Amino acid sequence: MSSFRRYLQAFLLIASVTLLFFALSDRLDKTLIALIYLIPLGFITALWGLGTGITSAVLTFVTFNYFFIEPYYTFAVHNPTDVLILIVFLIVAVVISQLVARAQRGLALATAREREATQLYELSVALAGLHNDQAIAEILAKHIQTTSQGESVELNIIGAQPFVFHLPESNLPTRSPELIVPIQAARGVLGEIRLWRAAPAISSGERRLLQTFASQGALALERAWLAQAESRARVLEESDKLKSAILSSVSHELRTPLSTIKAASSSLRGREVGWDSPARAELIAAIDDEADHLNMLVGNLLDMSRIESGALKPKRDWNILSEIVGSVLVRMKHSTEEHQIEVAVPENLPLVPVDYVQMQQVFTNLLSNSLKYAPANTKICIHAHVEDETMCVQVSNQGPQIPPEHLNRIFDKFYRITAADRVTGTGLGLSICKGIIEAHGGHIWAENLTEGLAFNFTLPLIWDGATPSPLPIDMETE
């Protein structure tokens, strides 16, 4: 609102009140009129500011003297009491105007500070948890543009990978920005904020708020860079731990079959064993077995690297679970000779959408683990049944139980409860099982039983919205 309009409205309000008092002058005492005059003065100051209030106070002083102090319609005052009333009235009117104006300024300042605090809180909440420079710049630019109502905002971030972000994405003004605020942090300048807003001019309060926004952005960027540095340090630390675990777990396991192969081949090459000797067949069998063992170790390492890199993609198809279990038992018949294998996998179970080879690997690893820890002549059971739309499988053995605090960790890479010199293994078999089962959308876990340990896993029977196909009649009746 223009100054002229404010003063005109104040004049009209004083004139209206004066006309009302003049009409009621016979019924109102001049002291009461002076008191009531203070009410519109307070409204005028509250609505249109201190300058308008002081001017209205002087105008009211003049009208009060001219219309309501004897002699009427003149500015002369004959009665000393009336002089005192006029002086007190003017002083009170001016003081009231100043008090109301001060209260208005305080209210406006409190409102502005509340708004700034709210905007800062919203920005802090939006920046919390962000560890990406682009996301931080986008959030900061949006809040600055919303708060300042600017034409365009540009953020120039100086970091490991400098970049520029601006809103809107096109039509950046060609003129120089009206405000440039550096993004300052303890380590130095991290960038700058450029704001284009031709009108109205940027106030000192807005400049202060944008500087605070810049400080919040600097803190968020530093926090993101520290988090990235911490993440890199953690990755390096985990990499070192992984290398140490590989060296400690794999070196012994690789050395054992290599030593056996080397000893057997040296014996055969040195002609220490005759061609017709029974020992020759035993040495050849040892070479073959240890080569298979070595191939399994290397395969586990390769499978683990594929799982960690996300390259393990199951080639799923509808398969019969009993056939998968049967093929694994046939391949491991020599390893399972000292144990009783009990299989309860009905042939009429529905087809499961799995990768045939990968599921063979799961059963092979679970059976190998059971064979390592279960005493000779004990029972190893494989059970399977269907619950709702899920295939539930359990591989149990009568080996030692696992302390409860280790149950959730035995599927971690290279995590072994038993010392490596007591039970062979790399600690990768169960971890590979977990990766394969989860790649199929299932879940695997271990639990202690009354007489041993069980590995349980589930597989979904729904694949891309399709339900299991029924088995052919000839398969069900075989």
C-alpha cells in the first residue's frame, strides 16, 4: 500500500470519528472524547505504521482543540486546565502510537523468526540422511527457490566431482545474479549459491536466511563426504578381512589336495609302484578324488564371487524335487556310505520353478556339511512338503548342536565354529546355499533339534504369476 493511500485512509478515519463526536458533543464530556480518540489512533498505528500514527496523533490533537475546546472553532485556549488536557492528550497519543508500533514490530519480527525457524527445520529434515551430492544440491535449490520466490537458483558444487545444478533446468537468466552466497565450511569453500530475483530487492533478513541455508548445505555436503569416506574405509577394511579369511581358510584346504596329488603322481612317475600293483589303483583313485575336491573348492570360490557381484541368475524351469535329490545322492553315494540316508520327498509333490544345477549345489553343500559333522552310522534325513504356495525342505543330521548365538551367522562367508584343523572346509558351502536360495526368492535358516541340527529352506511355487503344473499321470504312478 502506498504512503499517500495510508495517510488518506487515516485522515478519513479521524474525520469520521470527529464527525461522530461532534454530533454527540452535547452528551459527551471533553475528557471522555479525548480518551475515546485514543482508540482509532491505536488502530491506525497497528494497521499503517508509526509514521501514520504520529501524524494522526497530531491531527487528532488539532481537531480536538478546534472542535471540542472552548472557545470553539479556534486554536486559542483560555482555560489552563484545557491546556493541560491538550498537552496530556498529545503526549498520550504519541506514546500509544509508539507502543503499538513497537508491539507490531515485535510481532512481525517474531513471526519472521518463526517462519525462518520453520524453513530451517524443514531444510534440515529434508537434508538428513542424504549421502548423495546431487540429491543435496536438488533439495537445497528447491528450498531456496521456494523461500526466496526467485526466478532461478544455481548451485555450483566444488567437490571430488564438481557439478552445477540449477532451477529451473532451462531458461537461465543471462544477467548477473542479484545475490551470490558462498557455501562455506571448516575445510574451505565447497561451492556457491547464485540467486536471480529482480524484484523486490533482497532484504537483509532474506540474505541472512540464505546464508544459513548455505551453512546447512555445507554441513550436509561434509556429512555426505565423510560418510562416503567412511564407507570406502569400511570397504577397504572388509576387503582386508576378506583377504585374510581367504588366505587362512583356503590356503590349507588347497594345499591338502595338492599335496596328495603331488605325492601320488610322484610315486607313479618314479616307478616306485609297479603297473600291476594294487597300490597303483589306490594312488590313481586318490588323485581323482583330490582333483574333484580341488575342483569343488575352486567352484565354491567362483560361485561366491558370482553371488557377491550379483551375477548369479538362476535359469529357472519347472523341475521335480525328488529327481534333484536323487541325482545328488547318486553322485555322493561313496561319501554317504558310512551314514544312513533317509529321504521323505514324495514324488507327487508339485513342480518347483528352480535352476536344476543350482539346487543340486544346495543339496550337495548341505549334505556335505552334515557328513562332516554327523558321527558315522548316524541318520541324515531329507524331508519336503508343501505349505500354502511354498515348498518347505529340511536336511537334518544327528551331529552336534550349534550355540544359539551362532545360528544366524553360520551362513556368513568363511564363518566357521569348529577350528579348521579339526574339520576341513572353507566356510563357503552354507554361504553359497544362502545366495542360491535367496536368488530363487526363498529363505534358509538353521535350527537345533532334540537329536541334532537341521537346515531348513523354503522355495516359492509361484513363478511369474504361474502356478505349478500338475505332474503327468505316468510319473505319478511310476
